[in-house]
Amino acid sequence: MTHAATQALADRHLADSEASNAVEQAIESRQSIRQFLPTPVPRASIARLLEVASRAPSGTNTQPWKVYVLQGASKDTLMDKVCQAHDALRDNPALAAEYKEEYDYYPEKWVSPYIDRRRENGWSLYGLLGHCQGRQGQDAFAASAQLQVF
């Protein structure tokens, strides 16, 4: 093998290693955020995030997302409407037909160990916010709180 070929192979290995490290770093630094600052996100940051996100894979290339970016009064109006719909659905579950998703994102019935993990994680996160499992209306309160963070 020539020196140039050896160097090219070493350079490729280094690039692959750096890319692998970047992916590893992204995975290891991932967090679930449940509370946000009231500081508006700069439009350039949102545009860049959407640009990068557009390159993310989707199952069988279905690309099922639509993105709407709202800020200020229009965001507040939408949040109010979503919270009202959530409360109406909690009070009258028969309204679920009016709010049907285009496709099922979650399974119809969760089974163990997935439902167990989901519950443990949810109660742990909401516990950090001072909400306790077992209180009447706790699920509804937690869900409403989650809707309002955005």
C-alpha cells in the first residue's frame, strides 16, 4: 500500500471516528426538558433547528410531520384553545371523536414492560414538579401542565 493510500485510509478512519464521537455525544447529552424559560427563542435558532430536523429519518420515509411556528399572541391564543379542548375532553370523553388523530402514534393498549416504564418515568418527572401520584385529578393536572409549557 502506498503512503498516500495509507494516509487516505487513516484520514477516513479519523473522520469516521469523529463522526461516531459526535453521534455518541449527541445521544449521551440528550435530555427531556419539562420546564422552559419565558425567554423567546431567536427566529434564526428555530430556522436552524427545523433545517437540521428536516434531515432526520422517519419510519419508511413517511415524513408525517407538519411544522407551524407561533410566537407571541398567536402562540398564546393557540395554547388557550388547546388547553380548553383538553379540559373539555377530560370533562366529556365522548368528544374524543372530534379530536381524532390522523394516525395512531401510540399503541391502543400498552403492555408490560412498556406501560410500567412509561408510568414510572412520568410519575418521576411530575414528582420533581411537586405533583404526587394518587391524588384525585392528578393525571389531568399533569397533562394540563405539560400542555402549557410550550
